[in-house]
Amino acid sequence: MPERSRLLLVGFGSSAHIVIQIALHRGHEIWVVTRSENHIRQARELGAAWVGNDFRDPPGKADGAVLFAPSGKLVPPTLEALDRGGVCSIAGIHLSDVPSLDYARHLYQERELLSVTANTREDLHALLAEAVEARVQPRTTAYALTDANRGPHDMKHSNIEGTPVLAIT
């Protein structure tokens, strides 16, 4: 992506709250589309320039996008939100079926769609070093081991701050 690019984050949860901090440190302008008021609030607190709950109102076309939400139906509107040469990276391990793409609407003008890959130990070391440099502040919500099933439930319903963690006492 070019310097001072416009990065669109689609879905805002555990991973996105870390990515926004690193992307801001790199000097990117961050836009976020997320469905819950809780995540809209968190994205604003962390410095997103624009936050909304749909694709209708972004301030322009994004240079790149990261799709965190596991919904394939969000791929077409994410691609449409990209400028010429924009790249959409699907960050999830799981994604529901992607609907048919219309070449002219979604991919024309050199837009790209990428999936994630496994990372190496070197990738992890580089990420952690950059996170320290960027002063990333992870947000966590602790759950007692006896209440472990509530964490995934709260994540699914966007009722969580950052990443759920188990507190083993």
C-alpha cells in the first residue's frame, strides 16, 4: 500500500483492535465497518478516522481492506469499497461461502482478493517487535475457567472488549 494509505477494516474484534494500532503507527488512515455499537465505540477510541455499520458512507475509496468478519457475503461490498489496485485480504481462518462476483463491479481495475497464510516464527518475532515499537496496548476481557463458555458467546455477540482470556487462579 502507498504511504498514508486508506485502510478499511471490516469487522472489529480481537485481531482488528491490534491491527488498527499497528496500522496507525505506520501512518495509515483507518476506516472501520462493524455492526455493533460496542465495536464502533472501540474503533473510535483507538483512532479510526471513520467508523460506520455499513458500506454506504465511507469518505471515499480505500487503498486496502482487511476482512476480519467470517461472512463471505461481505466480500463483494468490501471489494467495491476499494480504489483502483486495492487489495482485500481475508484475515479469518473460516469464511462462509462467497457469493458470485461480478468482474466489472468487484475485480476490474486490478483489485485483488487474498487469503491468509500460515505465519513463521520469524513473522511472529517481527510482529512482536513492531508491536513494542508501536506501543500496542492489547485489550482483554478475563473469564474464570469455570465460566469459559461465556467468552466465545460474548465474542459472537460483540459483547467483549478486545480479546477474551481465561484467568486461571
